[in-house]
Amino acid sequence: VFISAQNAKGLNTLLKAVEKALKTKWKVRPLQLSAKQEDLIGQIYTRSLVLSSTATADGGLKLKIMATDGNYAELLKKTTLP
């Protein structure tokens, strides 16, 4: 991508290219925590981008996150409900 810092040409093209590259790796995904798993919130915020968080009737959380395949797999290992 050609850009010019002097006259700001190509910045929109650069931003679109970066966005496209990120979308192939970062995907919107669901994640659910029980009330006993809320200590994992820090790890979730470190490994992903939290888009929304909703409390469940049983005291847990339903999250919508953006994460890479690897980070999502690691979070699922820790948060999978029985």
C-alpha cells in the first residue's frame, strides 16, 4: 500500500487493508461464564475485545467477544460450562 506522510495520500487505503487483515484473524464469538468463573474476566479482556456483556439469571455472564482462533480456544478451555 502506497502512502504519503507529507500529503496524507493513501491513508484510507492503508486503513482498509489493515481492517481486512484483522478481520481474517479476529472474529466475533460467543462466550459464557458461570458465576464461579468470573475471576477469568481479566484474562478475557487481555486475550480479546469484549463487545458486549450481559448478566444471566444464575449470576453468570454472556459475552460477545472478538478473538483470534488461538485465543478463543484457550478461553474456551477455561470457560466451558459443565
